[in-house]
Amino acid sequence: MRRLLSTAAVAALVFAAGSALAAPVAKPAPALTAATVTTQLPRSVRPIHYDLAFTPDAGKLTFTASVKITIEVVEPTATVTLQAADLTFAKAQIAGIGSATIKTDDEAQTASFTFDRPLARGRYVLAIDYAGKIYTQAAGLFALDYETEAGKKRALYTQFENSDARRFIPSWDEPFFKATYDVEATIPTGQMALGNMPIASTTDLGGGRSRVKFATSPKMSTYLLFFGLGEFERATVKAAGVDVGVVTKTGDTPKAQYALKAAADLLPWYNSYFGAPYPLPALDNIAAPGRSQFFSAMENWGAIFYFEYAMLLDPKISSQTDSQRVFTTVAHEMAHQWFGDLVTMAWWDDLWLNEGFASWMEGRATEHFHPEWNAALTAVGGREYAMSLDALKTTHPVVQHVETVEQASQAFDGITYQKGEAVIRMLESYVGAEAWRDGVRAYMKKHAHGNTVSDDLWREIETAAGKPITGIAHDFTLQPGVPLITVTDQTCADGKTTLTLAQSEFSKDLPGKTPLTWRVPVTVRSVDGGVAKTLVTGGKGSVTVAGCGPVIVNAGQSGYFRTVYGPTRFSGVVQSFARLPAIDQLGVMSDVWSLGLAGYQAPTDFLDLAQATPASADPQVLSRIAGVFETIDGYYEGMPAERAAFRKVALARLNPLLAQVGWPPKAGEPDTVAILRGELIGALGGMGDPDVLAEARRRFAADKTDPAAIPGPLRKVILTVVAQHADAATWDTIRAQAQAEKTPLVRAQLYSLLADAGDETLARRALELALSEEPGETLSSSMISSVAGSHPELAFAFALDHKDAVNGKVDSSSRTRFIPALGAASSDPAMADKIRAFAAANFAEGSRKDAEKSAAAVLNRVAIRQNRLPAITAWLARAAH
Ligand SMILES: [Zn+2]
């Protein structure tokens, strides 16, 4: 699954700090047997095969179904218990045994079928007739409505990860219970039905109805099942013998050509990397209008689901950032076809095996197919995000114990994804890319169609590499936290530099804590000399490298740790900063900013580096400067004099960069430059730069008559700047455009702009609009989140006043985090109490972790404003003289 974070949620996660929860240290996973895998179901029965026939009624938002489940009774029992949620049962029976008494448990999400006498060991077919609901948010079987020139349409899709297959099919809805599936649907004739497998037969039933039967699936987990139905069209190409396709609503396949080419390129490349050919006959990439608060795409086996903005490109509004998003999302979901679908984690404890791996693989694939995007630099940003979460009391190990459905849902976080990715990057660099790939191939071969725990992967990598790795892997995946490497001594003799290193722990909210110990692979590079590697063990290390002068620790940025150089050595790094490779500039800059905010060094060191960065630096480095400036600007909220002083410095640094890239896109320029242009316009516009604001408004006004006024790739950012500073008349203009727009992708964009208004009265109107019928079911929550980015108090209070209506616009898996995250961008300590009170009143005790992170984010902002801003303010005063 490709995770999605709202602005407010990002603020919550990145800046979260302080909570009473201690992060547990996980233990190595026991060897994988049925008895060691967590389950919420009795182990006496397991499924072998599902034979499902169902009839959706899209108009009434209901379906009826019958399923025949071939089961294996392992221990004699009179009761068969499986998972079911929101289903109503008509009848259940086993031929030769009789009908069952049916009992459902809403709290446990189970259904139990009890027979007159115990079932002996052996195989049976349990036949169940039942009915269920079609939802309006993306969980279970759900409907998405959209506008077309020919009127309103409705399409159906499913979303089952992590635990919503039970809303569609009574089942053993846990990843360990793999089974095969035959699926048959009765549908309106003329509509296209989509499943994991190609359609094997279609029968016209007359009366406008047809029955479609899909080919039998391979053995798979329930969360990967898929069904879709609507007025669709498909385009396909053959790649490595597989029908690779894109499916869109009618008329949109031209917008999916980029995704189709990416998928067709990636499939043979993955076949080769994994050493195992993609095992299904076809692979569809399916684009759907609308949104979810939780995810942008899902790796259903053979039928990958995407929301349109993550798969389609429309020249009217798509930017180079969008093309990158499409490619990396396709790469991520396709990597899951092996890591996740073919080989599946036994239980949610090892979710990172899916998500850390797919996140890492998407980067690898991007480096191969698009070297010009510098994906390795992007990965530094991902690592930074992981470390920002991992240096807090609220963190957890990459491998963590999960008990409940809600805890599984909360496990889809930056530790699972980005820390998992960073740890793989580090271990791959430690053993070498070829040994790593050979280990992955051996793992695929051994566990195809099965389930695994993390140690199954380490075992294969270690064998392939011929050197120990499990100890390092355990240090980084079974215990939480970020190692801190301090350079305690640096001496030069005979043209070689020797560094003495000490390992402690980087923490943002427990500065005096006793550090954990890691075995840390460290690479160093002398700015004017060579490269050397060492493994810091037991808290200490030393390394000698050719050359004298400044030495960069974590050269190439494959290590998962932060570095403190000490003031004298750091000034050497600043002086040679312009000569560092871009990836090390980015790594040093990221360390310095985080260490400064946490009090390990001066918070103004970042500003010195920003001034020392040449205008010719890599666009991603310059973009990082713009991003940190926006963060600092946010910390000055409500402090107009200080903010004005900061903006003067920030605009003076960023304006020449925008002048350098210019407003009009240039033919043949690198995508990274085009992306930087958009980011500079966004940052400068957000900070109220008068020239940028005037130019954005001029182009917006000219857009009515001059189609060249707003180039497609700049449309979103120009409109965002205009919307942030909109008056009532401008806001009404954008709303009128949204009402008239028939393309869902563009329409969604226009409604989200309305929620960007800085003016409080307009922000309030956006909230009211979000709960009305007008924007459509799945846009509401993202509008409310956007308002919360700049008006957290307003959005949080509004959500409390309209709790049921707001929850109705949020899918079930996001409910324990959505409303708490709305307050996360607040700078008022009272908001932390409000969030905690809300969680205590509304969520079970084990499901308050995300709310706790949002409350902590507020307190962290308060602390940074108190403790770090004064030094920055003083630096600004010095800079002004
Ligand atoms: Zn994923």
C-alpha cells in the first residue's frame, strides 16, 4: 500500500514529541510455525478454497452473496469461527452435517457457526448465504461517484488491507491463512468487471444482467483480493509474456499511458531482480476517481488499485512531481507483487517486510530507469522523516508486536516504511548490491506462495553475503531509536587522518536517557582524500582514511545515524561545504537542522550552511533550504515582528534562486529544475513575497483569456498561492470553476484549493462546504485536513461540533487518527489536552497512540518556539547589521 499523509498528519508525525509511552524492545521472531503466528481465531479450522458468487446492487449500496468455503478441520470442533464485519447471515450449512446455528460478535468482528455434533478431522465445504453493505469510503466494497459530461456515474471497487475483507466475505481474514479463490459476479451487462485474475467466462442472463466468472486465483491472503465494476476502458501491452494493462473510467486511457509504459518496463526488470517470473497471466493498473485519507494505491495481486492522482497525468494540471509520483507509485505497488503478494509476512508484526522493502525497491527501480531524478537524494529525505519519528518516546521498533485491527492499521507509519527502507539501504551497502540481490532471490525461491518472518530474510542474505548481518539487522529492527556518532578526536599523520568515534543515542525528548547500543556500519570520506569503512561496536570505533583536512562521516548517506562533529571540526565542514557531493550536502544539512532543534548544537548552524550553499547546488539541496525556511516561518506564527525579520532573510536567499530558474518552463531542462521552480514559487508565495504573489495573481487573471498564462506544470502551485491569499471574490471564482469542472482529477484539485484559504472566514466556509453534498463523499476529509494545516484550532473545534458527520467522511481504518491530527499544527499547549481528552473519550486504550503523537506534536512546537527561536531571532538581528 502506498501510504498517504495529510498536511496535519505530517506535522503531527514529524514534530511529535513527549509521551508517557515507553517504546518496547522487540525480541527476535521465533521460528515460523502455525503455533507461533498471532491469530484472533481458533486454530482448529483453516480455509483451503473459497468459491464466491455475489450480486452487487450499486444503486442501493448493498450486495447479496453465497460462499462455499472448503475447510480443513485440524482439531475436532462443533464450532467454526471466522471473521465477519457488518454482514447479515441467512443460512450456513455443511452438506451431510446439517445447518449451523449462527452467532456474530460485532466487537470481535467474528461469526461462529455451531453444528449439532463435532466435525471430525478432515475436509468439508461450509456454504454460507449472506448480505452486506457497499460503503462510501475506501474500505470493504465501496462506491465512488463522479461527474461526467453525460451525468453522474458510480463505480465500485474494493479495499481490504489491513482487515476489511471480512466486510465482503466471511473469511479467515489474516495474512497467514492463504487460500485459492473462484469469484463469480452478476453485473449489469455492458459494465466491465475487474478481479485479481482475468475473466474466464461471461454469460448473458438476459434482462440487462450478465454473469462473469474469473479464473481461479493462486494461493493468496485475503487482504489482496480485488473486485471492481463500472464503465471502464482498458489498454494493454505484452511484457515478458504478461498482459500488462491500465484500466480507467471511459475516455481516460490516454492519461494512463505513462503508467502503462512504466509498468511494462518494470515487469521484466523485476522478473530479473527477484529471479522469479511474475506468476499471474495479467497485471492491471486500475485508476479510480476520489481519495482516501489513508492511502493512494494498493497492491492487490494482479489488480493494483490507484486513486487517479497517483496514476493519471493530465497535461492541464500535471507537473513533473506528478510524473515522478506516478512512476514511483507504480514501482512500489509492483514490487509488492513479489514482496507481499508472492511472499507474505505471517502477521502484521513484520509489516515492514512488505512496506520497507517496497519503499526501498521503488527507489532502486527509479535509480535504474530515471537516473536524472537522483532518487538517492530523495531517500535522504525519507530517512530524515523516519529519524524525526524515531528520536521520540512514542517510537517503536521496525518489527513490533501487533494485537488488534487498529494497531495493525497504525503500523502503516514512517517507521515501518521509511526506517525500514533506510535499514535495507544500509544493509545493502554493507554487504554489497550483488550479495543483497542474491539473498533476495534465494528468499523468493524458498518462500514463494508462503509466509515469512524477518529472520527468514536475514538468513538468506547472510548466506549469500558470506558474512554476518543478523546482529546488525536485529540492532536496527528489534530496538527503536537513532544512533548518534560523535567525532571525539581527529588527528593527521603521514597524510592520513584517524577519527575516534563514540556512539550514543539521538533523542529529541529524552536528552539524558541511557543510550541503546547498536553495531553501526560507518563510511567516512576525507574531502580531499579517500574513503574508509568501519563497524562501530560496543559504543566505540576508530577509522583511518587517506588525506588530511575535513572528513565527512556517513559519506554517501547509507548509514542510519546522526553525526556530531564538534564546533571546530564542524567549521571545517562548513568551509568545504560547497565542494561536497550533493548527497552529503543534503545529509549534513539534515543532521545539522535536527541536531539544532533538539539542542545538540546551535539551531543557527543550519542558517550558516544555507548561506554557504552555492546557487549552483543540486536542486534537491536548494529545495531542502526552502523547506526548512517554511518550517521556521511556521514557528514564527503569531510573532509578526520576528517573522518579518526572518522573511527578509529567507526571501533574500530564495529570490535569486527563482530568478535563476525563471517562471517559464524551459525546453529540455532537467525535471529536478522544473520541480525546484514550483517549490520556490510555493515557498515564496507562502511567505507572502510581494513579487511572487503579484505574478501569480496576474497569471490567474490572464488565464481566462490566455491559455499560455498558466503552464500546466505550474497550475497547481500558482493556484495554491492565489488561494492561500484569496479574498472572498477570488474564493468564489475558484468555487465556480470547481462546480463547473467535469474532470474528477481537476475538480478534486479545485476543491482542495478552497481549503487552503488563509482568511479565517473563508476557511470556515471551506469546512462547511466539506460537509455538504457538493464536493462528493471522498474529498471532504482532505479538505478538512487542509484547513487544519493553517487553522488547527478552527478545524479541530469544527470536527468536535460535527463529530458524526466528520467520521462519516473518513474510512474506518483512519478514525483513530483523523480528528486528533487536525489539532497537531497548533502552537497552544491547551490543544494537547484537548486531543488527549478526545482520545480518552472516544478510543480504546490500545488505540490512542496516533492521538498521543498529535498531542506531542503540539507540545514540541511550543518547546521549539520557547527554546530555539530566541537564538534564531538573535542570528537574524546580527544578519541585519
Ligand atoms: Zn506498500
